[in-house]
Amino acid sequence: MKRRLRKFRKIRIHREGTNQLLYGGITLLAIAIILWNCFETKAPFWCFLAIFGVCYGIILNFYRSPARFLNVKDTGDLVVAPADGRVVVIEEVDENEYFHDRRLLISIFMSLWNVHVNWFPVDGKVKFIRHQNGNYHKAWLPKASEENERADTMITALNGQDVLCRQIAGAVARRIITYAKADEECYIDEHLGFIKFGSRVDVYLPIGTEVCVKMGQATTGDQTIIAKLK
């Protein structure tokens, strides 16, 4: 499998947020014009501008879609962070849904301030995708991995080992989007999906995988190497 290289492009707005930002911006502008013209005092206008301007800025930051390229020639054994965020779990767990054995679990929690694009953690081929409805516990809780709404993408890495990437909805997140398709080749620099408004991504790896991050460490999607496969 030959890795596809992409040229670097400037940060852009993700397509998942285009309509929301456009119509939201038009609405805010219309309200601001009304406030400016309908009140003698400009205090309502400036209060509205300060409060909702900050809110719009937060949402704009949330929908950023940076084009990234991992500048490494051989990615065959590398596992990169599938999301921006912070490492909240590094432990061995019993995975009884797909693998039925012990796995190394690395979890990354995404706050509202992070980019919410998800990247493929390894080069390989998508084996299957499964979506499961569930609860909306706070994403950093251990039970969120099994009980929350989630989308599972199983990838066969270049060395033949299976890696599970799990997108998990949180207390605020209500929509998981997965672009991966079964039987298609996937590459580290490509988008796996998108989760709206804060959540978590789990990566299940074979026991014996070398861990390259620490608890609490900040990660950059498609840039931070979190592990190396045997």
C-alpha cells in the first residue's frame, strides 16, 4: 500500500459547520442591526455584541478543520492521535465485544475548545463500521466507552493487526459522523469523522504495543504519535 501524500493547505472551516455558521452569522447580524436602530441608548447593542460575539467565536473555533500532514516516511507501525485533546486513559482492559481478549486502551478527551475533526490512527484497510445508540454520560467517565452512543471503526493495520477506533458521544455531543467506509484503504492524514460539541475517542491496540504518551498529555490529531505497534 502506497501512502497518499497531500499538500498542506491553510486552516479552513469544516463542512459540518458551514451552514450553521453562515445562518447563525446572518441571524446575529440582523439582530445587531435591529438593536442599533431601535434603541436610543446603545447599551443593548454592545451587550448583545459582547455576549454573542464571544459565543460565535467559540463555535467558529470548534469548527476549524486544519489540514495536517504527518512528516514521517514510514508510518507502518505508528499509531497517531485520532483527535485533538488530552489523554485520559492508558490501561489494559478486557474487550469482549470484538476481540474477546485483553487490549491496550488509549483514550483522548476532546473539550469544547478543541478541533473536533477525527483522523485515522493508522494506515491500513477499514474492516467494518458499526454504530450503536446509547446514553450520554460525561465522556471522561470509564462507563462512557461502553454505555454511550458510539461509532466503532475496525482497521486492519499494515502489519495485519486489528486496531479499533471508537468515537464516543458525551453529555453535550449529540451527533457522531463517520466518513470511513468498509473495505476501503485508509491513511493517517485522512479524516475518519467528526463529533459535534465535545466528546472522546478510544483506540484499542494489541497488548505489547509501545505507549508513547503519558496521562494528561495534550495531543494534536494526526501529529502526536501515541503508540508503536509491535
